Amino acid sequence: MFARSAIATRSAAPALNVIGQTRNMATLKEIQNRLKSITNISKITASMKMIASTKVTRAQRAMKIARIYGNVSSDFIEQAEVKKADGAKELVVVVSSDKGLCSGIHSSLSRHTRKYLADYPEAPVAIIGDKAKSQIQRLFAQNMTYSFNQIGSTIPAFDETSAIASVIISDKSIEFDNIKLVYNKFASAIAFETTEIECFPASQIVEAPGFKSYEVQEEILENLNEFLFANNLHWALVEGHAAEMAAKRTAMENATKNAGDIIQRLTLQYNRGRQTVITNELIEIITGASAL
Amino acid sequence: MTFAWRTAGINYLQYSNIAARALRRVVKTDLQAEIAKRQGITIKFAKWDNGKSSASVNIPAIETRAKVEN
């Protein structure tokens, strides 16, 4: 049920084929063009890596703060011993983002969600971010209730989170009791783990054995519960953002490294080719001269 | 105990955001710059029905707020 951890390092193997194809037939001009384009690509990936690394540090700082808030709310749920009621319907909220080029971040989320939906084919789904949306809608368009986009280019603000949370909780047409947040947990600078956060409805919190010791009035509980959901969602968004930026940095670092390898091979091939051309020309001249 | 704002149809999140915005408006000028970075919501959403999505629209509560403030 729980996530397989995905390591965000993956090398770009297909690049080798390119060289294989051109080994025999490529003219010098072709190699030169390819060299130029790969050099440009590596410049782009190198600068994307720089951008991602500055964003990672900021995102990690924000994540530390959001984690504290998140831990407070999960501690409450733990201390009150809130249990999921039998047969409770869950709404799955997938916390992804709009931007790609960050290795398996989004596909790991959608794989996790698809696995859940295989067990519970009726579960409604709300998706934050275009990437996971396009992956999930292909198979589970019927389950979709909401999709959000244009988020995740910067560190999500609580204002934005509560706007999303308000849309979800104020819609009475979707039937659900619990909310399951699927997000990427930031494990380290090179690894993330797709995890879930459970959010409970007020009715299940009231029934929890440890809840009585808190002496909370029912009206306030509803407020608290709305806040807990937004708090968890914010935590998921901020941590997911940090994981995405870290994955993007590793992905771009690998891309730059691979581009460097290809450039090296192509330069070698280009120089060899040029030498062969020169040698051939020399042979032609010499044979031509000796024939006279 | 019923909260007046809940009878008016807003939830706790919206209520606390209104309170937070009121607070943000009165902070000292040297902190305003830091706050300004976090403002401006661009999120759009689309409601899905029976496997089809409607066009993406701005979140209504945010739109009303923007209208009131400008």
C-alpha cells in the first residue's frame, strides 16, 4: 500500500544510439551540427540546474517550517487516536505540479494513485498540477472531480493552499468522508518518497477514544478540522515542491553530465574524421604527383 | 455557539484569511516587501463531471476579493 521509494537518479541512455547511427556515414558537417546543438542543450540544462539549486535551498527552508505545522496536526490525530471508520469513502487529492523535467516525480505520484484506484475504482480524485492530471485522466477520467493548475512555480503560500482547500471542502456535490493526500516526501537531496497523509472528518474525530481529553466544542471542532485539512495540504504542497526542485536539480545535473559525454565523443569523432579527410587528400595528391 | 461568519456562508479558512489580510495591511513598511512577494494568486481550477472537464476558471472567492480590493 505504501509508496515505493523512487531514486531520482537516472542516466540518459538513448543518447548512445545517436553516435551508433552516425559512426559510418556521418559527414563532418553533420557531426558539426550535432555538436553545436548538444552544446546548446547542455548550456540550457546547466542553467536550469543552477536555477533549481537556488530554489531547492529556499524550498527546503519553507519545508522545514511547514513540517512543524504538519507534525502538530498529525500529532493531534495520533494522540486522539482517530481511526478511519469502516467503509468510509475517500477523496484522493494528488499533490503534483505543472512543470516537468524533474525525473519521476509526477509519474511516481500517478502510479501511486493508479494503484489505489485499482483497489477502489469508485474513489473521487482531485488533482493539483497539470502533469499528474494528464497522466491520470487517461485511465480515470470518470473519477476526476477537480483539477487545479498554475501552482508550484514558486513556494506555495498558505493563501493559495486555503483557496484550494476551500474549493474542495465547500463542494457538497462530491461524496466523501475522508481525504487522502498523495504527495512526494522529501527524503534527501537526491531521493523522494511518495507518501500519503490522511485527513479525517469531524464525525470520526468526535468518536476517537482520546478526543474527550481535549474538551473541544463541536462548532470549534469544525473550524479546527477545516484548518487541519488546509494545514496538511499546505505541508504536502510545500514538501512536494521541495522534492520536485531537488529532483529537478539532479535530473538537470545528469543531463548536463551526459551532454558533456556526448560532446566529448563527438569531438573525438569529428577530429578523427577530419584527419582521415586530410590523409585521404594527401594520398590523392601524392599518388597523383607520382603518376606524372 | 454559532459563528456569525459561518451563517454568512464562509468557512473557517476564508475567515482566517480575511483576518490575516487585515493584519498584513497594517504591518510596518520594512516588512511589507517580504509580504508582497507572497501575494497574488494565479491558481485556476476546473470542475470535472462524468469524465469531462469544464474550462479552467479562477477561484471565485479569490476573484471577488480581487474585485473588492481594486
